[in-house]
Amino acid sequence: MTQPLLKVRQAKKVYAMGDEQVWALKGVDLDIQQGEFVAIMGSSGSGKSTMMNLLGCLDIASEGSIAFAGQELSSLTKNELASVRNQRIGFVFQQFNLLPRTSALGNVTLPLLYSNVPESDWASRAKQCLENVGLGSRMDHHPGQLSGGQQQRVAIARALINDPLMILADEPTGALDTQTGLEVMALFQQLNQQGKTIILVTHEPDIAQFAKRKLTFRDGELINDERNNNVRQAALENTL
Amino acid sequence: MKIVILLKTAITALKVNVLRSCLTMLGIIIGVAAVIIMVAMGAGAQQKVDEQIKSLGGNVFFVTGAFRQSGGARSASVVKINEDDANLIEKQVPGVEAAAPYLSSAGQVIYGNLNWSTEIDGIDNRYFVVRDWDLASGREFTSAEINRGSKVAIIGERLRVELFGASDPIGQTIRVTNFNATIIGVLAAKGQDSRGEDQDDVIFLPIKTVRNKITGVSSTNPKSVRFIQVSAYDGEDMDYIEDEMSRLLRQRMRIPVGGDDMFRIRNVSEMIATRAETIQVFNTLLAWVASVSLVVGGIGIMNIMLVSVTERTREIGLRMAVGAKPSDILYQFLIESIVLCGLGGFIGVVIAYGFVFMGNQYGIGAGGIIETQVVLLSLGFSGLIGVFFGYYPALKASRLAPIDALRYE
């Protein structure tokens, strides 16, 4: 068996709330292979967001180990973690998090600013990514001139710009209506078919049905890890 | 280049709130403009003083009769100073280039149907040496003319313009108050003196001529002069010359030890230089006050940058999530602050130029001179303020934890 993309062993995370210590994660073991489409589920306070932050190198585990592509994250410096986020991970957020006064093209280019990609390649790469998400004709539009679905697709294009190993999506459909949500999920499924590992954080069981594997968190523990035998096909539903 | 993108990012961010950016810059604008204007005024005053000293003819003393006090009544008695004193000083005091006797008067000068009221001064050729004043045309007085008190005149440029216009004045006869004189020379233009009076509005005659025809001869002091103007060679010890002249005159006037001088020696270049120094000190003080407003402006920048960092916490979080290192965030905000200060400094320079130009145009103040190094220094300093006061907010931004920044409401 090949090395897993993510190897989580006894990961714990503790937050100080005043004098009290709150354990957001109480020791999680988890392997995620390259090319998987995983949904992380749970109610608020279950630890799923904390898990996502740790997997996304936005935060460091208090105890235990997390290895990403064979690399132990707790041993990395802030700059090295930034580099991992830049090169290996693409983020998609519920509120899109686009820069408001910057064009779609500019927003997609943003991660390249912090990479070693030569500037002469930036425009062509960003255009390619926008065309891949079907926004080739709206490159000069500012976020305010785009619909929610279009904004989320710009965010996905931004996540793809450095050709990451993994895409982390935090409630990507939370701010969208059902129809545009389906379009976004279709895009994720398409990307997964092309080989991208996708980790989807959601509290909606409907949305989790699009993933091939479902992880459920409760009170800081992974209580269920199951293969989804009944994967919804967003592209199919969308055409109906 | 990444710096271009960082600059673009900074300008975009500053454009979001134009009014706020402008108000923030105001402190820097006023500070830089004030510093440059003050320094320019100081430089202008200095240049004017230099010009005055130059037009005076270098290292010059004025020797005049002192106030004579009898009982409680004081009067400006000049009886004690005369032409012989001038000759004595010139001969006996080492380092003296020339000592020129001078007798002043005023009156009307008439040529044809034109007349002009002017200064009528009695001198000899040494005066031109002391004043470092050349003839534009004609010749100086001959010794015979001086000894005899001939009715010959050398006129200033202003008088030539007023009476003769385009025609040649040399050899012409003009009426000076109550007698006729022949013009033998015209002086080169000299411009205004330290009090702003036109030095070219003058007619010079041999000192004897003026005494005999206009001021009258004093029975007690037949060779009286208004003052003696003494010039020293460059690099001579002015204090030594002053002491020597004083000693010589006291001896000549037989003033006992401890008795009051009956003359006064003034080192004019020194007086002007002292006045210039006072102006300089005052201007330097004002420039320092102005630079305090630069610091206050810098604190304003810091304040706004802190607000900006807080407002844009989510943006910082996003940038960190997509791979910005702490140093990238630090540079972003630092450059924003430098752009703000640099732009403010630039506008301040433009305003200072406009202000000084207008001042010079309409003759307000002593006139200003803006030196390039002062401009560069102010711009550099405002950039430095940008770095200094922008560093803390930028550091604060760079130290945010990505996850906290991203979730910031």
C-alpha cells in the first residue's frame, strides 16, 4: 500500500478559554489516501473545523502527529507551513473570501504572488484556471459584479492555481442556493475524477452524499468513518 | 517585479478610502512643506546678506564722529572726523586697503528740461576702491580736480537713466542745485543696499566741491567729513585693525586714557553677518518646530495603519491561507505606510515650491531658495517616518495567526 496523503495519529488540540482548557480534538487517528473525496461532518463544536484547520496547515496540533505527503507538520516553521499552504493545498471558503476591489483574474493570481512562479506565466495560468471553472468570459469582473456561484468558482480557480495535491472546502455551498450549490459540487466531483484529493467540511448530510467517504465528528472525536455506497452525482442532477 | 505588485496593492488599498488617506497624509504634507519653506527662507536670507556684504565691498568699517554729551543734551557732532584722519588711517594702519572720506548731501539735479532729486555726495577716488565700484564709462577724478574742487561729476546708473535716457552723458553739463558741473564718468549699476535703497540714485563730486558749494565749510573743522569708509584686505584680522584705528584716532584727538571716544567705528559686514545669524537661528528653530509636526503626522499614520490592519484582518487571513509568509504581510503594510508618507512628502514638496515661488513673485519675506538636498532630505525623512511608524502596525499584522485572522468578524 502506498503512503497515505494524510496520516493523522492521536491528534489533539487544546484551546485555553480563560482559565479553562477546552479539548477541541481528543485524539484522532485518520488516514486519507491520494485521490479520495472525503466529507467531514459534525455539528458545531464537534471538532470538524479544528480538524480542517490542522489538515490545512492553518494551525498546529497540540499533541500527536499529522503527516502530510510524508512530512511531519509539527516540525515545520511558520514560513514552511505557508509554503505548504501555497504549493500543496487549495482552500475554498463558505464566504468565498475574495478581494473585493480586485478582478477575478487578480483574485486567482493572488497565491502566485507568494510562489516562485515567474511573473510572465501568471496571467496565462490564471486564465487557464478560470476557463477550467467556466469563467473564461468574466476574467475582468470584480466580485461584486458576479453571482454567488460565480464568485465561488473564482475561489475554486484560485485554489487550483498552484496545482495542489488537495483541496480543502469549508462549507462551500453554505452561502449558495441549491442550484448553484449543485454546480459547485459538480465541479468538485469533476476535479476529483481528475485526481485531486478533496476534503469537504459540511454539516449538511445532503451535501456529504456527494463524497465517496464520510467522517463524522462529535465532541472532539471521530465517531464514524464509512464508505459512501450511494454517491450522488451532481452533474446528473444538474441536468435534470 | 514583486515590488510593483506590492505598490499596486498599496495604492489600491489607499484608494479605498481616499478621504481618510488624504487626511492621514495631511500631517506629513504640512510638516514637509513647513520644513522646506523654513529652510528655504533661511537660505534666502543668507543669500541676501551675502549679496549685501558683497555690494558693500567686502570687509568694511564705518568711522563716524561720536555723540557728544554735554550736560544731558546729546547731539550728533561730527566735528572731530576729517579728511586727515582718513589719510592717517590709510597710511598707518596695516592691512587697510583704502580709507575713503565721504560727505553727503542731497538736492536737485537738472539737465535740459528734466530734473531729479538725488543724493549728492562728496568723495575722492578711494571711495570707488572701498566700495569695489567700477565705472561703466568715462573716467575717475584727477588729483587736480580733487585738490581744486572742480565742478566735475560722476553719476550713478539710475540718474543717467532718469536724465539722459539713451543719449551719452559724458561731457554734458548739468545743474547741481546751484552750480553747473560737467559729467566725466558713469558708474556701473550696483542695485539696492541693505535697507532697500537704490545705490545707483547718486551723483558724486570731489569732496571739496560739495563742501564749498553745498554743505558749507566749518570753521572749526574745515576738512570735515560725514564718515570715513575703510576697507581691509581679505583675510586681515578685522578686530586688530579696529583696535589700531581706535588707538590712532584717540592719539590724534588727544583723548586721555579712560576718556570717552569721540568717534565710532562700526564693522558693517560683521553687523550684517550677526543679523543674518539671528535670522538663521530663528529659522532653524522654526524648522525644528515644523519637524515636530512631521512626527505628529507620523503618529497619525501609525494610528490609521493600526485601524487598517484591524479592518483588513480577514484579508490578511486569506492571504496567509493562500501562502503569504509573515514577512510578505509585513512588507505589504510597510510599503502601504511608506507610500502614504512618500506621497505626503511629495505633495508637501510641491506645496513648498508653490509657496516659495508665490512668495518670491510677490516679494513676501526675504525670498526663499529651495536647495535640492533639502528636498531630497525631506523626502527621505518622510519615507523614514513611513518605515518607523508603519513598522509596528505591519508587525502586528504579520503576527496574526492565520486561523484567527480568517475567522475574524
